Amino acid sequence: MSVDLPIRKIIHVDMDAFYASVEQMDNPDLKGKPVAVGGSEKRGVISAASYEARKFGVKSAMAGNLASKLCPDLIFVKPRFDRYTEISKKIRRIFHEYTDLVEPLSLDEAYLDVTENKKGNPSASLLAKEIRERILNEIGLTASAGISINKFIAKVASDYNKPNGQKTVNPEEVIQFLEQLDIRKFYGVGKVTAEKMYQKGIFTGWDLKQKSLEYLDENFGKSGRYYYHVVRGIHNSEVKPNRIRKSLAAERTFSENLSSEVFMLEKLEHIAEEVSRRLRKSNVAGKTVTLKIKYSDFTLHTRSKTLPYFMSDKHIILDTAKDLLYQEKLNTSVRLLGISLSNLNTETKKTQEQKSVSVQLKFEF
């Protein structure tokens, strides 16, 4: 049976424990050992963990002191983002040999639309295998991939056979795949939402599918419509090669909690300088400054202020952040400060228009 739908051949490539794997590749002494990038035994948050560390329950966004308790032999390594960016650019050059429709999500993952590709290969599965082999042979790192009819399913599938594996969800397999999927595996369903769904008897895609659009709207707000459609395999978001940046930020976790605003202002100056540097490097400016404050009890507060003009100047960013800092009395000592700039002038730029592809439901994948 054939239907006219915007079904595409999408590959989601996700590097395996990217930061940690780069460190192990560059330093052979780290190979086969539990490695954490970022953080420390005392403070800080981990950016990435090697698979050897993950066996102990260590994962990204975990506090370093907790990680060291879970894995006493854990090796902490300082992040080298310049190096990760260098490797990422090499990986993207490989992607672009197959298609110009590449949408990076971060340094270590990207979507590729290979419905029509530079190799003239009708099999997205074979293309994904070839891309992964080239990344391994030319760079020395392993990658996993998900292949399916849209971005949502491809991203979910890329996590299935990690590390160094891939999974294809063919068009005729989509519905069954989604119905059997644990709700925690749905991209866009975080820990809090998953718990809420559990309380309402929603454990799998099939359970989610039984709920009406009205029910999901009422219980999950603006995300309800998204859940209603993706569980039915409907996700028409195209791969956007010119993905528009919506915000830019920098933050610092401190080795000791700060209780004095005088010390905080000193830290904010360095953070504002870093944000300004990144803005200039990206040639963008913004109107909305957001101050992020994480207290010693790990509660997180944000305060924002929108100016009537675009700016990227360090002094304006810092002055605005100072105003936000003094806006309310601090609850307790502070362990993290961050500044982000949003409402960027990039949001006024037009993205490229791309054509939807009308294809048969069953075709070579």
C-alpha cells in the first residue's frame, strides 16, 4: 500500500561518549579505564563519562563528589573544548560528503537527510554503516546511528544499539516500534514528565496512544499535541542545515560556595566577558539577559531582563546581570552562576525552504 506522506530517509548519528572517547584516544593510558570529563572529586558537574565509568552509574550532569563515591577509581580529566570542536568539524566534513542536509544538534550528534544523497545510494542503512566505518577508520572514534522516516524516530533508534551500533526502523515497522517503546525512551519526555505519565498509567507508547488529544493537552500543556503526534509516527520537522542559534550562555561552578555578593560580582565579570567573546565570535547579539543561580542546596533560580536593543558588549551584559543579582535577596550561598543571552538577532534570519518528499510507504531503507 502506498500513501502520500512527507516520509524521508533520516539518519541520526550520535558519537559514543564523545568527550571521554576523545580523551581516551589522545591519551592511551586512559583506554579501558573509567574516565569523567569535567568536575572533580570535590566539586563541579561531569560533562561526560566513559562507558567504563557508566557501568558504575556515573553519568553526565552528575556531581563529581557523587561520581567518585560510585566509582572510587574514577579519573577526572579537564575538558578541552577546542579539541572536541576540531574533531567535530572533521566528522561533519564526512557527513557533507553524503548530503548537504546536515543539522548538527551539538558537537557530537547530527541529523542527516539522505532521501536524495550524493552517493546515489537508496539504502539509508548502508549509508549509515559506511559513515560510521569512515569515522572509525579516519578519526579513530566509534559512533552509533538510528535510521528511520523522521527525526524523532531516528534519534530514538540511535540509542538502541549503543555503543558502536545502529538500528533501522523501516516504514512498515514504525507503529509497532513506537507502541512497544518505554515512555522513558521517547525523546522529549524527561524524568519529571515520565513520572507524571506513570502516575496516569502511561508506561509505553501503546498506553500513550490510548489518550485523546484533549486529554494530553489538558494534562501536559503545549507538549500534549507533540506527544499525540509522535506516538503515531508523525513528526514533519525537516533537517535544517542552517539551524538558527536561539541563545548563547556561559556558567561557572565554584570550588567553594559563595556567600558574598562582592565575590559573585567578580565571577560575573569573567562570565560576562566569556559570553561577550562567544557572541563576537559567532557575530550575533541579543536583547534578553538571563542570570542563572544555583544555590548550595542545588535549587535553581533564573532571572531575566529584556533590553530595547541588541547588544553584545561585555559591560552592558555585566550591568544587566548585576541588576538581576540585586533584584532579590539571595536565599543562601551560591555554588553556580551563569549568564545567557537570548532573543538573538539570528532569529530574524530566514531559514532555507526545503521540499517535502512524497514517497511510497515501503521502500528500500
